[in-house]
Amino acid sequence: MGESADTPEQEAVFRQAAPGGFYVDPSRPERLEAHLHRRGFLDDGERVRSVSKAGEGNMNLTLRVVTSKRSFVLKQARPWVEKYPQIAAPVDRALVEIAFYEAAGAVPEVRRAMPHLLGSDPDSRLLILEDLGEAHDFTALYSGGLLDRGALDELVGYLVALHSGVDAATGEDRRIFENREMRALNHEHIFRFPLADDNGLDLDGFTPGLGAAAAELKRDDAYVSTVRELGAEYLADGDTLVHGDYFPGSWLRASSGISVIDPEFCFLGPRAFDVGFMLGHLRLAGQPDEICEALVSRYAARAGMGAAATAEARRFAGVEIMRRLIGVAQLPLDCGIERKEELLRLSRELVLTS
């Protein structure tokens, strides 16, 4: 019925980070049931029938809970990255994500392209989300799948609606959407760690020859300097709410259409970051040139993005290509060293000539 048990040490770390919060142990569904009753989320007599893993998320504990009446997705932020428990992560990312769903709910074009927030327990850093059923993410793109133009239009439309429609740049919203702790974590793993000589990553363990290719890129002073400058742009506050992790793992195809998930990396910054992030992943996935260019041109036409922001998006795309090849967050890429060397050359071209 439940998932494998967590360790007492993990629970202790969580309780230190979120005093008074309820710790979700997937192997003890009876405790979860009691907590959800206490919070008033479950109806009288409603019982938890099963708890299972929901999807392949990196950051959070994400579970599908089936009760005697319904099913929903439960998501808890713990003070580590779920896929890489050795990496610490800010537990308050859940509070940012709750705020995102609440703000996005005011914009119909954004709300209908995301699962609905059914409830939350901020003290426990817990979200309860609509279960989209048999939904599948878009990671098949990395293994030869093709992004059709209809899906591209929906994904571009989501960004346009988010960037132009959600007003989060004032008052309390502005403070929480600055999301400085998550930006610091992301900055480290996008802009600094992959190019650090002392990061300890065995890149040849991923793909033989990748270490030498990375070393060549690290010796390019102009490239490294420009990546640092882009990192500073990422850390600077802006006025546009961006998703912050807009890639195939955050897109789901469900019976109701395409839904976007996992906005815990959202922040107030340059809209070019989301566009560039998406473009970088389309290039990593080997999508045709016309699809990649259609992303940029369609977003620019619908959102009024000028030449300077378009160039910035391409530079961010180059950085994302680099960090996904020679950083910690590896992708399920179906390619060898020749293709990865080609992609690193593309990263350099986008960063330095855009």
C-alpha cells in the first residue's frame, strides 16, 4: 500500500527546517490519513486506499493518493532535492509554489493549463493538487520524439499568458516571488558548478570523452565570462513572473490537454529566461530547426519581444544546453560523444554570438 520507508534522520532534518509541520512518510499512509482528516481535507468516513509515487519529479516528494472517494496528488517540499538527497534545498519553495498557483488562478489562460490547487498546508510545506490521471510528460522528446506544432502553440501560449497576465510584482507577492533561496540554488547548478574545475563530476562516467570536451569549454575565457554575466542577470530582480523550469519534464499531456507543473523555481525576472530555457531543451532534444525557430518567432510576435530580449533568450538557451551536458542534472539523452560535442559547440555559439 505504501512506498518505502524514510529514515529517522530524514524526518529529523525536516522537522528542524519546518518546526511543527507534518512529515509525510509514504510507508505510513495511516498517519497521512489522520493528518488530512485533522486538516479538514478528507470528508468524514473517507479513507486512504493507496499511496504511490506520482511521476519522476526531481525536487519534491510527489505522491498519488487514492481514497475511497477520489484521487489527488500530494506534493511536499523537504530540505533536500528528492532525486539527489545529498543536495540541500530550501524547504520554503513550497510556499512559493502555493503562491504561484494562487496568483495564476486569477488568469484563466494560465489556470486552465495547470492542475488546480485543491488545498495546502503551509506549515508542512504541503500542496494538494488535482490528479490529471494518466498524464505523461514530454521527456520522450529526448529519445527521438517530435514536438508537434499544436503542442508548441499551447506551450508558447502558456508563457505569453503567464508573462503578460499574472501581476506579481507588487506588495507581498513581490517578496515571495523574489524566491531568492531557490534562485541561489539554481544559479549554482546552472551558471557556476558545471564550469568549475573542482566540481568532482566524473563526466566520462556519463559519456566517455565528455570530460575532455568540458575541459576545452572551461578554458574559453570569453565563454566563461559571458556565462557569469548571464548568471548575474538571472539573479537580478525583474517585474515579470516567470516559470523558471520550463522544460519537457514540466509539461504533461493529459486527457484534458497540455498542463504545466512544478513552478517552484518561479521568480521575478527576465521573460527571456523561460523562452531560452525552452529553446535550449528543444535543441538538446534534436528538434527540427523550424520548430526551434517557430518557438522564438511565435513568442516574439505574440508577446512583443524585441531583438535584444530575443538575443538574451538565445544566450540563456546556450547556458542551459551546457549545464545539462556537463552538470549534475543530466537528461535521458539518446546520443554519444559526437552529438554532445556538437551540442557544446552550439552552446558556445549561442552564448557568444547571439
